[in-house]
Amino acid sequence: MENYIFCCDWGTSIFRLQLVDNRSGDVLKQISSGDGVSTVYREWTSSSKTISLKEFYLKVLHAHLTTLLLDLQLYSEVNQVLISGMASSSIGLEELPYADVPFSLDGQTAVIKNIPKTVDFPFDIFLISGVRVIDDVMRGEETQILGLATSNNFIDSNTDVICILPGTHSKHIVIKHSQVVDFKTYLTGELFQLLSTQSVLKGSVEHQSRSEEMSESSLKAFYRGIDDSAPHLTMLNKLFSVRTNDLFGVMSKHDNYFYLSGLLIGNEIRSLQVDGIATIVLCCGNKLFELYKLAIEKIHAGFPIKLISPEVMDKAAFIGQRRIFESYQLKNKV
């Protein structure tokens, strides 16, 4: 095993890269940027395309690797890059087939491909693909889940759980007998963004800073949104209430933001299938953490919840990558 390794979580909107000491597991240096897969792909399609999409990705990646190694006397000692997330998608570095469920939390069933180093790109890439079920897909979240199962038993392999990963495309991932056996994707975050910035509702909400605390009136608005997401009410109709709340002075634009959040998050959490599940594991790395926690406690009152902090989630993808790579090395004698 190399003493040092790069671990890259290349998502749709965010690029994250860490230099890791393989002996201790410590992160020596890290960077994050907006060079997500959607951004890089868009830049390539709008360029003159004098180089291939793959070469364009490698150029972006090489620039970040060089930046991370700046001021560190390790350039000749780091030879491998692990990459997970959307980089293995059809608009990414190289498209790979998905792994199927059941997906083992020991990393042995992951799909991984070696892209050998070249003169222009002097690092071996190990690209990790995502997972599919018959009607859904994910790339990256399964690596985070594997990382949680690997480190400090954040996910107990002897307990059947459902993990919720809020975000632009929220995921509900079912784990039984140390395997991912099913999952569902919800466009909750993306729909909120579209409705609040591009629809008729955009003038009725006031976006909040991530650091701002919820006021008592905002909390009440959020809970009212959850109540109005009840199955006997029509979501398409209740969404228009965001507009009338503002028109009739029922809520301020500030509180209306949380009402809309409550409607959408409430609708998602009401669909949560907890039959046969011992614990809900809420995994979140941003402000959504508190909103989802409140929604789960209200809709599934009394059901056991395990909270995974943003700090733990920040490390989970890279721990999962290293676990998958270790399994790959054992199978291929790398």
C-alpha cells in the first residue's frame, strides 16, 4: 500500500479532494471547489472541443492535484487517486456500469476501474462507480454509507436501518444484513430550488443564510408546512398556498421559506418506509440536518433516530473509498 493517496469526491456541483496518509488515515491537506461534474461538462461542451471530454476532466483534475501538493515535498510519493461520485457517469470522466444490489458494506461488490497513468497525467486513477436498483440509481452516496459502516460502527451491521441523506437529490437507503438492499431518490432539494427561484412562488419567499437560526415564527411555519403535506391534502394545491400566504399577509416571506420547506420535506418523510426497520439513521452535512430531524420527529414520533453529524459525513466518502480500494487490491493483487 502506498504511504499517501488522493481521495476525490466528485459530485454534481462540488469537487472535493483530500491528500490522505494511508498509514494513519489522517487528512494532510484538502481543497473544495465548484468544479462539479455538471460545471466541468458544461465548460467542455461550450469550448472548442479541441480535446476529448476525458482529457478535459484530466486537465481539471491535474490542476487541483498540483494545487494540493503545493508546498508539500511529496510529489514523487503520491501515485494514486481514488474517485467516486458523478465522475463515473455519462457526463463524467468515464462512464462505468453500476453495481447491483445487494451491495455489500465491505466494498467487495463495488465496480471500480483503473485508468493507468500517462506522461501527461502521472497518477493512477481508480474510478468507483455507483449502484442501481430496477428503477433508481445513485453515485457517491453508497461510498459514504460504506464509510459510515467502516468507521466506529456509525451503522451497526447487525441492525436493519434506513439511512436518509438529504440534499439536492435526497436518498433513502435501506440496509439489511450488512448490505444495501434498496434505495429511493427524492428530488426534494432540486424542486425547492426551482420553485423558490424560477416559479410563480419566487417572489413569495425570502432565502435564508445557512448560519441563521430559525425564529419561533419560522418554526411554526415549518410545522404548518409539514401538517399541510398530509396525504389527504393535494400537494400541487398546497404549493400554491405559498403564494396566497404572501398575498394575504398570512406569513412573512421569511417564514414562507420555511413553510415551503415543510411542505416538501414533510411530503418526502411521509413516504418513508419503516416497516421491519429498527432505526432511522439521519446523515447530513448541512443546514438541512435540523429540518429533517424535526420532520422525522413529528411524522414518525417515537421512532428511534440515530444522528450522524456533519463532521462525520465530511469524512465518510473518503473512508468508504479507501475500504473499496482495499477490497480491490486484495482481489487484483495491486
